[in-house]
Amino acid sequence: MFLLGTIVNGLLIIIGTLLGRLLTRIPENMKATVMHGIGLAVMVLGLQMGFKSANFLIVILSLVIGAVLGEAWKLEDKLNSAGDWLERKLGSKGEGSISQGFVTATLIFVIGAMAIIGALDSGIRGDHDVLYTKAIIDGFTALILTTTLGIGVLFSAIPVMLYQGIIALFATQIDKFIPQALMDSFILELTATGGVMIFAIGLNLIGLTKIRVANLLPGILVTGVLVTISHYMIGI
């Protein structure tokens, strides 16, 4: 079932929110340690994915070209600006805490490499591991956010499921138009490129770095282009 990972993700956001309503006093040290543990697990997942590449030059070029495009387009800055604008608009209405919780949580859960890569993995390969990992992270994050922003966090499950579900549905149709050999190569290199991005997310979660991962996302498109060129023109 290609939507299984997305459904689990949405359910854990809801469960995390409900638990957050009950647990209003979580020690800061406990929050930090749990988040560090999750960050380390994410880093291991990213490394496992990254080592699957059959042509790591494609991964390197995808990340470099993707980073140049992402920085040129200022993706992370634009996403942050959009979030600030939405918070101002919705937060100014009557139920500010609900609006703020909804917008803040949606931006955290939707924007990122794991949402895109995980949904593609679910649709193309039926592999939900990335979305399961993301679900655990999102569930705990929802719990923490709810203790400060309120029940509005719960409603972020709706756009998360729609967004990831649409990507997964699109991914299930890709193999009807692309040769199997090209698809296998694409999946392999996409998994590796995405794994590097997921490793970066893990580094950010444990507080070692502040990598602008959103600006690496164009690397996913670059991977598709490079794999296609390699398949049809270079034959490697």
C-alpha cells in the first residue's frame, strides 16, 4: 500500500499532539536528549542510504549543482518568508494559538528532504522506512510543539498527508513511462543523494550544524537529469 507511510506519519502527528495536551511539563533536558537520540538515528539512516550509490560522482554533482541552484533561488529564505507571512496572516485572527500551531507545525513537517524522498520511496519501491522515521520525528516534535503552541498542531496532519500522498501517488505512475533499467538506476542514485540530505537533517537535529537543507533539494531534480544523461548518452 503506497500510502501506508503517509498514513502512519499523519497518525503519529495526531497522537503526538494529543500526548502533548496531557504532558505540559516535560523537562528541557529530557526533550534535548530524546531529540539527540532521534538525530543520531536519522544520521545512521542517511548513511545507509548514501552508501547504496553505484556511481557516487552523480551524487556529488547532484548535491553541488543542487546547492548552487538552491542558493541562487534562495529556497530556504523564501520558505521561511512564506512561513512568517502565513503566521502573521493567520495569527492575527481570533484563535491565534490554533493558527500559529497549525502553520508552524505544517511548515516543519512538510518542508524538508525527508517528506519528498520518503514519499517517492513509498510510491516507487513500496519502501516506507524513511516516512516511518519521519513519522517518529514528527510525532515527538508535535508533542513538544503542542506544549507551547496548543491544539492547532493537530490540524497540520491534514496538509502533511495530502502533500506526501500526492507525491507518492505520482511516483507510482513513473514506471509506466520510464524504462526499468533507467528507473532502477534513478532509484539507486536518488536514494543515495537523499540519504546525504537526511544525514544533514540528523546533524541539524543534534545541534552540530545549521545546514540549509532546503537549498539542497534541487539536487533531487539534478539526480534525475544526470542519471538520464548517463543512461542514454554515456552508458555508464
